[in-house]
Amino acid sequence: MNTSEDWRNYDLSHFRSTTGEDLFDVHDHFDRWGEGARPGGYDLYLKSIASSPTPRVRMQQESQPILNLASYNYLGLSYRKEVIEAAQRALAEYGLGAAGSPHLSGLLNLHESFAEEIADFKGTEAALLFPSGYSANIGAISALVGPSDWVIADMNAHASIMDGCLLAQTKLSLFRHNDMVSLQKRLAGAPGRKLVIVEGVYSMDGDIAPLDEVVALCKRYGARLMVDEAHSAFVYGETGKGLVEHFGVEKDVDVHFGTLSKSLGGMGGYVAGSKTMVDYVRAYARSQVFSCALSPPVVGGLREALRIARREPQLRQRLWENVAVMREALLAEGVDIGDSISQVIPIMVRDDSGIFPIARALELAGVYLNPILFPAVKRKQSRFRVSISAAHDPAELRVGAQIIGQALRAAGVIR
Amino acid sequence: MTRYGFREALGAFFHADTNTLRRWLPAGLSPLEAQPGHALIAVTAFDFTESEVGAYGELVISVLVPPFATRGSPLPHAATFPVVLATTTASSRAHASERWLLPEHERCLDIEFRRDGQQRSVHVHDRGELVLTLSVKRSAGVPSDRLYQVFSARDGQLHRVNLHILGDLDEHQDETGRLQLYAHPITSRIESALLDDRPIVEQSIESGEQQFSDLVSHKWEQS
């Protein structure tokens, strides 16, 4: 960096890997970049909101609520009265924290019951809870594979999957996104033990993995399969088990991964599958072994959220109706939504610095959305990520789509 | 300051095996990884129209490495260690080797730039036989001035030079480009490291200039 005026020539990737005489020299460059980047638009990240993540949020304490299309509260469960009451009961009974690792004093009967309920819901022999989705992925992957094994993962897989491979020091082979020819080539070129990892719904594009084809290839090449259902568990499939149910491949997947922060509206992650696999991961997933167990009120709330998700299939029905409404409204506006077919809908802008003023204009016009750009997505593929919830009002979604269309037209992104 | 004017430049970054690239680097440098085990090779070609040694074409294959960052100096946009440098004239090869201590390919190659709509490509031949072709897609460019850092090594000593590349730049990650390799000593080396022939970054620069600062010995202790 010469001056803070140069910030557009740089992005977060430029400050991560450097060499030099002093370890902290790069901090000066990063700081000077921030002086330009923050007013340029990066201040839109790490921005607090002043209300719960409901369909309408207040950006400041005194401001008017605006339409929230940014939170991944797909079933609207984080603020459901029954969920809050269940969390309050668990708080009263167990206190705020588990006060220990699950391997020592931190495992409460509450955790055990919830893990059994997750396994029952997923139709697996066992499940293991983690403090976050990130820790579940890095813990499970680093437990399951080692330096002599292969992980073959989709190129668009989440950072936690890449970091799990880094921690495992495994051999990583990336196949082109959702490209089964590329996956086959990678499988053929990976002798020995291998674990294929794909996501259900890809979090930045909203497209889905062709799990039936992935399963067939894994069987053909003797690979184990792990499916990250962070964005698809509890919403996809007839009973909400996830994309594995949608494709009818529940029994063909070896490692079921999911998060508890999205559709269930709490926090945490889980790994589910055979009892022997789960027991092994429990022993060697250091992100779980060396972390405090999930907070009791969170687990209390999550148990109720899972009960609601199971007994109210109308929530999923409403979610998919809302997705159809929003897709239709956005397409009618001429908005490019990429290859999305899910509740995650990208609004393609493809202008890496031009997206920031659009975000500000949207907020002023009453729509809260986060700009997503490199390195979260490829360069010149910047976008807003719309997350649809069952709790959204279809009429508000239609208005939101119109506001988005107007903002994109004003910025020259669409005609 | 040494200046080289060019009509056109094409470049692309490819995933390559980190362990293989590490063996190509001198002590003190390590490959920059995009993902675990996935480092980056850059294949670039320049159509120089003005230089101290006249007009010539150039093909450079480099390993991307972390840039050397110092407080108070501009942060390089990227840093590279060239492992192959081939040109179309003997004088330009000698110049690159003497001035910048860059590797020198044993003989001249033919480097031809072609345009077909949005498609830009470079075709490299050695005595009439194809060595490689690189194609990238070009859309509208924007005026750009980027600082790069180029490392070189000779006689156990590391050197580095700051290089500004100016021009009308189009850079994207549309995965539309392609690198095709044919049997040749240059390509066999790339092939041993390349993990995918589809570039993860494509660059096209028109009407540009390279501005080299002075070469300096890299004082950082070699491990």
C-alpha cells in the first residue's frame, strides 16, 4: 500500500501471506488499507444490528425496521416463543455454561439427549455435537483422514472443509464445482483410501450437489462420502432430513455433517453416521475434545427447535413457497440469480467495488443484504446473498425484490 | 528505472502441487498456497514493442511466492519466482539473464499472439513444433498500475526487484481459459506440477509498460 487511496487495488487476500523482516510489518499495510477500505464499503461487514434476526430488523436502536434478507434463519426458529422458553428453562436448570469439555465434566444429560434426537432425526446410529459448524468440520475431517489419505472435495467447498484438510495434513484434490467428469478424474487419480466431501446446498451460489451421481462415483471408486448439509439439513427432503433424503441416498452417505445455527436457529454443529464412526471421531476430533461443550440454554432451545421442525412440516412448505415467490419476483425484475435452486439466492452484481454503494442504497430503501466478494467468491463475481425464511411475508418479499431491481437498475447492473 | 513497452500481455494462474513447486524454489522461498497442497503457477506472455534490446516476445513461467513486506514501502500485489524465461531474440534472453539474473532458455522460441473476438491466445513454437498454447477471455479492461516483486537466485544468493506493470487490465476468474501443453522440456516440467489446466485467474493487459526498479540482494537470512 502506498496510501489509503489505493485500497481498491487490494483485498483481504493480499495481507495474509507475506514474508519480511518483522512479523508485524504487514499490519501497517493492512491498517492503511483499512483506512480506505472501511469508508469505501468494508464497514458494511462486522456491522451490528440492533434487534433479533427476524424478517424485519432495526439497524440502529431508534431506526425503523427494514426487510432482513441476510440472516440464515431458514425456519424462523431462533426467536420462536417455545424455543426461547425452552432455552430459559435449560438456563434455569443448568446455568449458562457446561463448565468443561464433553470428555471430562462438560457432558450433560441434555447434550446426550439432544445428540440422540439428532441421530434419530437423521436416521443414523449416532451423532456427535460440536461447539460450531466450523469446529465440526475441522474436527471430523482431521480425525477421519491423515497424511497418507486423500480428500477429494468440490472446489467451492466451505473454508472449514479446506481448513480440516490443512489440519489433517491430508492429500487434497479439488474437483471443478459440481462437475462429475472432474470428480471421476480426481477419484481415478487418487490411489488408496479416500474421502469425498461435497456440500448439500452451496452457500454462496445456492445450487445443490448431484448427490445421486456423487454416490455412484464413490461406490465405483471405493471412496467414503461426507456430505456437508449446513444449508440443507432440516429444510430439504420430505421430512427435512436434508439433501440426502431429497435424493434418497441417506444410507449411502458415510458422514452426515450439519450445523445447528441455520435452520434450527441456535449454534453448533453435528456429525452423524454409524456408531463406530461417531465413536472414533469423538475420540480424535480435537476441536471437540479441547472445547467446552455447548452452552446448556442453547441446547435446550435447539431441542425445542428440532421438535418444532419435525412436527411442523408446514414450515418447510412455507419456506419453499417463499423461495418460489422471491425467485419469480427477482426474475421478473431481470435480476441474475445464477444457478440457485434453493433458499439461498445470489443477486449477481459482478462489480467488486461497485457493490458497496448498492448495499448502502438498499439499506436506505429498506432492504438489509450483505455484499459478498472475493475471497469469499471469485473476483468479478460479487453478489448479494439472499436467505429466504419461512417467516418472511410473501408480500414483503415481492416488495423487496422490487427494491432490489430498482437499486440494480440505478447502478446500471441491470436494465 | 528500466522500461519495457508492450502491446499485449496474457497471463493465467493455475493450481499446482505445492510439494513439487517447493523443490523448484531456492532456500528462503516457499510457494504461496491457494488451498492446502494447491500452490500457484503463473504462465505469462508479453509482446514487447519497446525495450533496450528492441521488440521481442517473452514467455515466463513462475511460481507465486509470498511477497516481501516492509514497513513504509509499498506492498507488492504479488511476488513470483520465474523458473522458465524464453524469448524470441537472443539479445533479450541475454539481457534478462544479465540484468535481472533470470533463468535463460537455451534458444529462441516463436511466440505469436492471436485474437478471436473476446478470445486472446498465445501460441509458442520451438523450431516449428508447438510447445504450448494459452487462451484467456478478455472483456473491458480498466487502467491499472500494480506493483509486483520478482525474485531470482544465482550462486546461492537471492535477489529481488520491484516491477510495476501498467496498462489496460482485464482480470477475472471465469474459468474460461485453457492451457494446452505439447511435448517439450519446458512443458514436461509444468506438467509434473499442474493440477488443473483450467486457470483460476485470467489476465489480459493491452497497451502497457513494465517499469523495473534496481535489482537488490535479498538480505533476508536464507534458511
